[in-house]
Amino acid sequence: MLVLPSAPSGAEGVPASSTVLFFEDFESYVEGSSLAAQGGWNYGGLRPWETMTVVSQGYQSDRGAAAFGQEGATNDFKMYRIFVGTDFERLTGRVRWDGPVNVLSGFLFSLTYWEHAGPTYIQIRDGNFAFGTASNVVDNVVDSGLPVVSGSWYVMSIETLPGSVGFKIFDAEGTQLLASATLPQLTAYPYTYVLLYPVVNGAAYTASYDDIRVEDVTTVTATVDIDPDVLNLKSRGNDVTVCIELPEGFDVSRVEIGTVTLGGIAARPSPTAIGDHDADGIPDLMLKFDRGGIGGIVTVGDAILVLEGELSDGTRIEGQDTIHVIQPSV
């Protein structure tokens, strides 16, 4: 799962495979000051009764930013900060709500919409994530069934994936995944703005933010060995065995089994084992995959199967192996 450090230094949990493009813990601002015109933060569509103020309620630090909404206010408050970099792979941030947190059902997170067209930005928005611009809105409502507790912090994460965008909601520590959803990526753009967008929707409440970071995440290449090398589609065996090795500096014990797929087929949760099956002195992780599932995605001849997954800190891993597929006539 994702682990958020309190600072962007490499010594405090930032994966070796990620580059921090932007980080904000709000510690450099004076408590009680308006965030407007400080540190690259600017208002957009600001109503007079709405403010973004530096407050002593940051999650890990003693400061964060809070947006105070007044009853009757509308949905046009937002604040943005341009970050250095032309693209990103993952945005995370801690978010807390005090008061009504969602107009959809009153107690559900809704990952509501993703706008696209023209210059783009990233939003953390009132229990919702959105990619967007001012036009061409695509509505995607996904109810996660996650109870929202007023006054509690959550870690929100969005990540660009090949052809899609992944949304995740974690507990306050960023270690327990509470809900997730995947939406199609309609158009790819470089994302150059971070927006904090508390949607008031006619109710008085406060939305608070802390530890906002944008990362460029590099995928770690894994060595993958699939057994059997020759897959007989007529065989009645139960499993395909895969052994995974990682480069120096990455620990196979930190592979999150629930994230690993082979050709899109999920790994079985058990059995698993860490050993050294090829006796090369490098630890490997053994996983099992359903033989019927693998057989359903290959055809006779050589087949390249791609393995994908994540480590416990969110680092992506990817590797592949080639097997030969046969289907005897008798």
C-alpha cells in the first residue's frame, strides 16, 4: 500500500523508483494567513465568503490548509498551484471533512467526474477526485460504499495508468486501502496544476488538506520465470507457478500479492513462498495462478505473458516471460 512521508526527502519513505515533482505540507506559511498568492497558490472562481486559510490542524505536521464554506455557497471555489514537471503518474494528499461530506448519499464517497480537454489539472475535491478543465465534462459516478467519518483524515490517490485512471482511498496513515475504482482515460495530457476544490453545495463545513504530493513513478523491472515453459491446453493441472526476482534494492517480501496479475489473471492469495528456485543467490517470490485462466488468454504457439503488481510503498513492478502453448489433437 501507499506510504506517505512527512517530507519529500529520500530518507523518509519515498520509493527509490519515484521522483517527487511537487510536495506541500504547508509548514512554511504563517498560521492564520490566507494561502492566496503564497507559494504559487492562487484562487480561481473565489466567492467572498470562502477562504483557504493556513491552520493548526495538519495531519502529521502542525499546519495544513482549510477551506471554510458558508451555507448557501455554490460549487465554484478552487485554488491551484503549478508544479514543476510536464506530466505526472500519481497525486496523493490527505483530506479531512468537518460537516456534510457528500451530497450524493450523505455517507458515501463518490468518485464523481473527470473533465478533459485543453490544458489540464489535478483535483482533490470534497471526497471526490476529478481531472479537468472548464469544459467537456464526463460524469463517472462510482459509489464505494465507504462510510465517511466527519473529522477524520483520509489519503486520496489518483494514478495515471495505460488507458485508464486509478482512484484510491486509504486510511489516514496511507497503509490500508479502503476503496478504489478505475475510470477510462479518454485523452492524455500533461498535468501541470494541483487544485484544492471543496464543493460546498449549500452547506456550511470545512475541508482540510495536508501532505499533497505529485510523483513521477518509474516501474521496476522484475525477472519472471513461468513454470511450465510449455503449456498444454488439454492438461488438467490446477496451477501455473511463477517466480519473481527484483533488482538490488527492492525486496520481494514487500510485493503486495493482491495487486499481482499475469496476463490480467490475479495471483492466488496462497500458497506463496520466498526462496531461491534458480540458486542464483537472489531471493525470489513464488506465486500460483489459475491454469484454466491462463489457458483462456493464450493461443497455440509462443505467448508472452506480462506480470504486473505493486510493492507495499506503491512502487509498480512489471516483467514478462515467454511460454510455448500446445494443444495436442489426441
